[in-house]
Amino acid sequence: MIKTIKLQGFRNFSKVVFEFTPGISVILGPNASGKTNVLESLHILSTGKSFKAKLEEEVIQYDADIGRVEGVVVGEEETSTTLEAVITRGKMNIGAARPEIVPRKKLLVNGVPRRMIDFSGNFRTVLFGPWDLDLVTESPSIRRKFLDTVLGQVDREYRRSALSYEKGLRQRNRVLWDMREGNIGPDRLLFWNQLLIKNGNYITDKREEFINFINGLEFEINGLKLNISYDKSVISESRLEQYSEEEVGAATTLVGPHRDDFIFNKGERSLSSYGSRGEQRMGVLWLKVAELSYIEEKTGERPTLLLDDIFSELDEEHKKIVMEISLKQQTIITSVDDDFTKDLKKVNKIKFLG
């Protein structure tokens, strides 16, 4: 769980420290006061990435050169780990005539620089916000990103495979482009084919394992029964051969886990097409419950639950369900009011003035 977090030059915070309890912490304040920014900083310590910024330098305060997030995480045996993410604009004035080139992001564990694959997984979180409805209704890339975030937190080999696959995919697409232009022959594909097949199959296997886990959970509300179907794009020598001409023409790799998708179903019908707004919200809630349970099964610890202003989107019955879930692990909630906490005995409240 997270004990403290210190933000410096991050979003709207010049310098601030937040303390959290093992139970429920509620960050209260008006809209645009920076509540979600706190959850963003926690997500960065968890995954090494922002869930909001398209460019990482967006998290840096407008008049600062560096954005810094530092958190102390405590394990079940009371051992503490300090995680830190330092983000820059790529250049910094250090009294020289010209700006000095510096790394855009530096990740540290107990003061020691770490690669992304070794940084992620030290502090595990599940994030739930109003935008998560896009998991049901929007593009497959959002669902693939969700799978990568969950599996990357519990499996170092998955993180390594995903990174290797992404780099290999870029290289293979460049080779396909050169083939289309007549600059090189197909023998240049052999290395990249093998790299993508090896890493792609690991990614596919782990995604399928997680989706089977979700479908194995019993979750029913008002008679609503959901399931997920995995639309996987298997990568193999035979499939690459099958699409070889089309790939050269498109200069793009057409098979592999970068083309995966999964679909929410209500019975045999798509929840996206045939589900109501309320049923779609329940689909997302079911997914988040599964995410919490899966991480616990794989690691032996419940992750910290981050809830970003979701209660305005839920009716009373669903609010009750979420609060019951919130009591099972450390939970950090942002909200404009705290009416939903009136029945709770002990809540750590952090109030923003806006």
C-alpha cells in the first residue's frame, strides 16, 4: 500500500505531501482543483506511465523544468520501498550557455535507477474512472492497453515480451515498407518474424489466461449475466505466410496481438450494441472486480484501488456495491462531496480548497 506521496512541479502542485491510511482515503474538492492529478501520480508510481498525458512532459507544472513524484510503499511485512519518477522536457538550464540534454524520464527504486520492466510491479493499483466506460464502447486499442496494464503489473516476463514485441513490430513494418519500395528482399523478415512469434505467443497466452479468469468469476446483479469473448489474432509462420502479399502492400504487419480485441457480451449479444448505459457500467465494474481478484491471486496481495469521481455516475445500488468492494483493500477516492462515506466509521479525508 502507499503510505506517503510527495509531488514537486507536478501538474498544479509546486510542492506538496499527501499521507494515506491502510483503509479508505477520500480526496475532496471542487472540479478542476487537482484531485485526479493525485491519482495520476499514484498511477505513474504503479506503472511508470500516466493515464492522462499524451506527452509525458504534460505532467510538468507550466513554469517548472522538472516534475517529480516520490512515494513510500509499505508491504505486508512492513518493509518500505521508495519509488520515484522524475520527468523533464528533455532539456535543462544548468547555468551553461546552452541547455543541457537530459533524459525525459528517470525511474528509481530506493534511489537506484531502474528500467520500466523493473520499476512497474513494485506498487500495484487498480484505477476506475468514468472514462472506463470506453472499455465497452470504444476502440480495441483501449482494451489492449487495459490488458497490458493489468498483466504488466503481475508478470515481469509479460512486460519484457510486450516491450520486445513493440520494438520488433516497428522494425518489421520498416522492413515491409522497404520491400514494397523494392529496396530489399523477404529474407530480411526472418529475424523479426521469429522475434514477434516468440513474444507474441507469450502475450496471447497470458491475455487468454486473464480473460478465462474473468469469465470464471461469479458476478450477477439483477439477473444480468456477462461474459467476455477473446478475439485473438494469433501470430505464426503459417499466418504470416498467408498474409505475406497483403502485408507488403500495406507495409504493415497484419496479424499478432497488436490486433487483439475482447468483447463484452450479455448472453450471446454484444453489450456495446445491445446493453443499456447502466448495464455497460456494470460490465466495467465486473471487469474492475476481476482485476482486483486477479492481481491478488497472482501476487498474494490486494492492490490499492483508485476511484476517480465515479459515484456521480452510479445509482444507489451500484454505489453500495462499490463501497463494499472499497473496504477490502486500501482505497483512495476522489469526489466533490463525501455523502457516500456517511455510514463508514473511519475515513481519512484530504480536502482541497480549489
